[in-house]
Amino acid sequence: MFKDFKPVLSILVRFLAIYLAMIFLYQLYLNFYENQLVDPITYATAWAVDEFQKILGYQSVLHDLPGWHSILFLLDGQSTTRIVEGCNAVSVIILFIAFVLAFYQGKKTFVFLLISVLMILAVNVFRIAGLNIIYKDWPQYIKIGHDYVFPAIIYGLVVLLWLIWIKFFALKNENS
């Protein structure tokens, strides 16, 4: 009976092992920076959002919030949102990587991961900048933007990339 489920169980075990190992390593990384304002990945995300907002024509400034372990965005002189560790998309990327690696297909796996992770990071920068703009110009829509619209965009991208990985790469040999 279990013979029929062996391929699925194998993928599930690989996924869980990779996911748990990456989460453990990420937590060690975060522990190393616990006494700093934010970790370097979160700071790099804030910097990228700041630069993107400037490209869009906004006067954007980052303001440290030491007591909050976060960075505040000032858009055209107005406080908008603050970025914390959970905003850097790393947890989403870890989940994505674990899934793709569970269906490992040689070198193309790493090329796909590199391109996909860069896409997720870019969409995350767009997401945070979008939230700042909504907060500044249409504050009545910040909750729906933060809780529904932008998570749907970033998680929708992840699901789309997973589907592309499965259909065009992971199962290609089986379907040919």
C-alpha cells in the first residue's frame, strides 16, 4: 500500500527537511542581529523601497525606530509605514525554495530559483512601496491593501512560479 505513496512521501520528506533546515538557519541569522535595529536583509529591503519610491518621484526618507526594531518610511515628509523583519519576504522565499528543491531537477533548479527569488524580491519592493503610497494618498484603504491585496499579489506570484516549475520543469520528462 505504501509503495504507491512512496514518491509523494519522498517529496514531502524532502520538502519538510529542507524547509526546517532553512528556517533553523534563518533563525540563527536573526539571532545574530537581535541587538541591532534590523537585520541586513531587512535594511536592504528598506533601502530598495526607498530608492524605488524616489524613482517614482516621491521624496522618500528612512527613519530609524530603535525601540521598535524597525525603520519608518517618510514619504513627502509624511510618516507612512514601518518595515520590520517579517516584511523582507525571506519566510516566503524559504517556503518557495523548499518546495522547488523538493522537486530538484539538476542545474536548472538553481537557475529557476535565482530568477524566481529575484522576482519575489522585486514584487516585495513594489508591495511595500505600494503600501506607503496608499497610506500617504488613500489611508482609508491601507488595511485592505496590507491584509488582502498585496499578500494576494506576492503569494499569487509564488503559486504561479510553483505551477510553472512543476508543469514546465519538474514534470516535463514524465509528460513528454
